[in-house]
Amino acid sequence: MSAPDNTLPPARLSVEVAEKMKAADLNDLCEAAELAIRAEGGFGWLKPPTREVMERYWRGVMTVPERTLFVARVDGVVAGSCQLVRPPRNNEAQAMAVHLTTTFVAPWARGHRLAHRLMEAAEVRALQDGFDMINIDVRETQIGAIKLYETLGYRLWGVHPRYARVEGRYVPGRFYYKDLTGK
């Protein structure tokens, strides 16, 4: 008699552009963001805001034409995100570059390389939209994000010694770029 197979099927993973946000997806996104903020200070917020504020933030992201929101899913549940932010139309000198922001994966969904998948999807979309450069900034304390960016070929170009203030003390920030043309 053989032992029972207790292995779970592999998780279904996906990354997509969020064109519309169903109520369940908005709830998942808020929960994933809250967990990420609690785990490491998140993407600007140091403590999760109220659910009402979080929902307004994500709904607002969906209405801004210069933003493209990507969501990562595990078995259909939104588990992370990132955003591409295009420059304003009057900034012709920097019209070749987008800014990547709000990259996170909920702690329960880590280990599936979803952050890599989010970043790669954002890079593909940036190229499709005619951009050849991505800029990123991050607090120096976000070691996991820094490792991810450097692994994916982002280059450090500067450090701001007073980038953010956390619990009354200044935290340096790191600035990265990636030339999507391979130059």
C-alpha cells in the first residue's frame, strides 16, 4: 500500500494590468497592502491607514490616466502590485522615462517570485508604451526591494541622506534606473 499524496497542486500565479477593480479584488488589494505595510513599512505608509483611506487610494489610482496598476495573483487572490507612472505631458525632456512605484507582495504570497513577475510585466509595458527608462526610489531600510532591483539590473545612481523620516529619524533613500534598451 502506498502512502497518500499530501502534496498540494502548484499555485496558479498571474500578473495583469488592472483595468477595472471588482469589490473582491479591491478588498484583496487593501488586505495585501496592509499586510505588506505592517511587515516592512510598505510603500510610503509607515502604518496602515483606515480601510476607507486605503480603498480611496486604490480607487484613485485607477482613475489617473498617467498610472498603470499591475496586480499579482495567487490562485485568483490579489497578493501584490506595482504601478508605472508616466511623466506629465509638459515634461518633454523626460518623456522617455517612467517611474515605478508601490511595488509590494503580501507576506503570505512571497516565495513565488511575484515581485519579479510584477517588475518584468511593468518593463514590458513600459517598452510597449514607448519608454526606454524606468526610475525607482526606495528607502535604504527596504533591503528586500533593493536586492530585487539590483538582481533585475537596476543601477544605483544616487543616495539621498534625508529621503524619509521614520519614527523621528531620517532614513536615506536610494535611487535606481534601468535602461530598457540594454545600453
